[in-house]
Amino acid sequence: MSDDALWIFGYGSLVWDPGFAVAEQHIAVLQGWHRSFCMRSVHHRGTPTAMGLVLALDRVPGAVCAGVAFRVAPGAEAQTLVHLRARELISSAYLEHRVQVSLTDGTPQDALVYVIDQNHDQYCGGLHPEEQARIIARAVGGRGTNRDYLIATARHLTELGIADPDLDWLVARVAQLHA
């Protein structure tokens, strides 16, 4: 693996909709971070007056997040950064970090990742799962329903063999609320 390659770690919608040219991808884990619906969405999956929730990485000691490490296609690095920054940094609630993930074969890999700014007003860590489900069941934003975002993320993680019981519970509960 090239030292000058750009790697991106995806844990939410990037898993199923990276939006950039991918040369290769691997299941990977990131230590010390937890995937959770801890960010209020005012653009993509909600509005300022009817906020939705989106996944973010929340720093939690001892946590482990499984996701996908994407190596950006050579020559597409600059374009990828422009695209991701426009998409992920739209409200400045995410912070761009360089981290080290472990690929499934144990290989360490430096990667770019977007994590929640716990000091931002869109941060909502610690929401009870039932409240998360109620918000997700009704919210709609510029990129569609919050429910579709949840379902697509959970489905793709399952297809990749990545277990996330919290997301599975939310999918079931949101389906009940939506029925």
C-alpha cells in the first residue's frame, strides 16, 4: 500500500455512498470511537426547524467502530477532498481528523475521517434510543428521509458482515413508528 495514497474511513453513509473514485476498500476498525446518532442534521436529513439525526463518530474510551477504509483512486485525491469537505463540513459540526485504522488483516493504515465536534450545538450525544427512533421516523432533509438513511446504512453494514446491534434496534423501532 502506497504511503502517499489517500485513505478515507467510512462508518455511515460513506459506506454505501462514498461519492468518490475508489481504488480499493477494506473492512477496518477504529479504536476509541463509537458510531452513534449524536449529530442533529439541519441539512441532509433534517431542517433547522425539524432536525433529523445523522451518524457521527463520538470519542468514547475503549470503544471500537468497524467501518470501511477506502483508498481513493490515484489522481482523484484533490477532487475527493473538495467533494468530502463540501458534503461533510457543511455546518462545521464535523471535524476532519487523521487517524490510524486497522484493516482486517491487521495492517495499520492512516486515514482521513470525519468526527463530531462535541462542542458544536448540533452535538446531541446521549440521546435515549427511543428519542432517536422518534426523530429518525419523521425527519426529512435535502438528501431524503432520515429513515432511508438509517435503513441504507444498517443494510450495507450487515451486507459487509459488520454487526451494529444499536442500528438494528433502531431500524426495527423506526419501522414500528412509521407503520
